[in-house]
Amino acid sequence: MTAHATTATPLRIGPHTVWPPVVLAPMAGITNAPFRTLCREFSGGKGQQAPVAEPRRRAPRHRGLFVSEMITTRALVERNEKTMHLIHFDGTEKPRSIQLYGVDPVTVGKAVRMIVDEDLADHIDLNFGCPVPKVTRKGGGSALPYKRNLLRSILREAVGNAGELPVTIKMRKGIDDDHLTYLDAGRIAVEEGVTAVALHGRTAAQHYGGTADWDAIARLKEHVPEIPVLGNGDIWCADDAVRMMRATGCDGVVVGRGCLGRPWLFADLVAAFDDGGGGQARPTFKEVAGVMLRHAGLLGEWLDDEARGVIDFRKHVPWYTKGFSVGSEARRNLAMASSLAELDDHLSGLDLDQEWPERAEGPRGRTAAGKRVVLPDGWLKDPYDCAAVSADAELDTSGG
């Protein structure tokens, strides 16, 4: 891998200038409005003191780009109630960024036109990277770029209906090592007017296992120098983001699992790109507990139901408490809380004076390797024939 210059420049996404060149990856059930609010606060988004001591002082404005969780295009067009709630943006979110998932070009076009006509967002990202079976078995996510003509049709409809809104895509290397698609997909994206491409350096078959292939990110950057290329995969700390840009020459980074239970990572990223350092946030457990309560509270406000908010927060407990001395019974109690008072009571009974533990560093979230990629029947017979696309591929109205 060839080393590249270390000086980063602002990322251009259409009319939007993003600094530092950092994007919050869309994550289903995670990157809703409350979590985006936390991440933006740590990057300076609301001009208020973040709940964890920050590595350095910053201007009171947000840095980076924070993308919504994945939205199904047909669910959006049909105004599914859950979907309409998912596309809610805080009044301070600028630019507003939506990620869409779709398989049918016409439906994708309608969804994009709806976003434009109703001023629902300022940036649209298209998902071609999701590896989960319920998506790939319908020909969506990371399975779709294998069908080159279908990919081109979707991008043409999206860009053609987007008007002045920039359209970007996020993808993986391919289905597996025998069916790599990222270079062809990158070239098609350039030809159809896509503003930027993000590459997760894994195949669908890898899911989240193994090591991300940063060399592939470098190859994509060389292959499509016309537009910004963003790298994704194995960014667990701010130093990783800087290393990726140095190693690959990419124009920006996409951060996903590294910020689970650690939204203050965005403070580190701002410091690292502003002046190449500034230290790493190492909050005490008392400070982490404060963030946990705020996160749960924001979810309750967003759902207009405190109990539902605390219940939705339960999945975040293992990530926030990773590495700290919290026994199994205590973790179970935290994950069973159904009110803010109950969550606060369980947290107050723990050793809040614990310093940030080294074992909290490194990978978090899903790390297991995948199994066989579930695809529609006959999907791999012809990379151009789209006849294998299921008629019900766009019937999912789950809202994401």
C-alpha cells in the first residue's frame, strides 16, 4: 500500500463542505435522531458543553456529516408511519442526510422526488452495502451492484430526480472474493452523476468479520479520481481515521461501529483533523453514566414515551459499559430498566469512580464473520440480466 499525504482537506458533498471529512455511518436502529444529536454535540453541534470532558476547546458548531438510519424507499413513498418518524431531523441538523434502500428504479426515483418536493433532506445516500439476509435475499444492499444495469438504472433515476441535492452511495467490495463489484460500481456511479462513493473494505460474505481491506479503498480512489472516495471499516479511534486517509489517499472516512456506546469519538476526530492530535477522551464511568442517561432521555423524548425510550436504549448498555467492572447481574439490571429513574438508580449503585479501562478500546459491535450470502435464485448467472429481481423486493414497509 502506497503512503499518501497526511494533510486532509474539507470534503465536498455537492454544495456542502464537510470538516473534518468524517461521516457517521447509517446503522439500523442506532443512528436515529437522538443518537445523531449526541454525536453532533460531541463534535460541537449545539454549542453546549458535552457531557464528557473534551480533548480540546472547539467552535460551537457541528463538524462532520451525520446520516440517518436506512429508509426503505417504498415505505417512504407510501408514507409508512414508522418511516415518517425515522426521517425526523432536529431543527439544528444541517445538512440533513437520509440514506435510502431500494431495488426498483422507479420507486427509488419517486422516493427521491418526494424528498426534494417536500424538502425532507439536503443530501441523499443510497445503500448498496447492507449484508443482512433479509436485504440481500431480495437483491438489495450489497447484492445489488452485481447487476450492473440495475445499479445504473437506480442511480440514473435517483440523480435525475434529485435536482440540486447531492446523491452519494455506500457499498462493499462485492458479494464475495469471486464476485467483486466495487470498481465497476464506482465507474458507473461517476458516469451517472453520483457526488461521492463510500467503500466498506469487506465483502458481503465477510459481514463484519476479519480485517477491512484498506488496499481496496486505495484502488477505488485511483479508479475514480473524479469524485470523492470515503473509506469505511475498522476505524476504532481517531488515529485509525488518520491512518486510513494516509494509507489510502481517500477523501474522508465513514465511522460506524467504532462509535457504539462511545459518541465522544467525534470529539477525538475533530481534534485529530483540526491539528493532528489533542488527545483521546477517556471518560470516567461517572461521565459515561451521564451520557447513558442523556441518551435514554433523548430516546424517550423522540418516542414521546419515557418507558419506550429506556427500553430502546437497552441494546446500548453493553457498548457503553464495555471494559468497565460491571458484573453480570448489574448489566442485566441496567438492560432491564424501564424508566430513567430506575436506570439512574442502577447506575448510582455501581463504582462510578472507575477510570477509562484499556479493555474498552478496540472493536465493538458485531465482529463475527458471515456465512453464505443469501441471494435471489439465479442471481449470479448473469451480472447484467435483471430478471432475477424479485417482484416483492420493494414491498417491505418496515420503515428501514
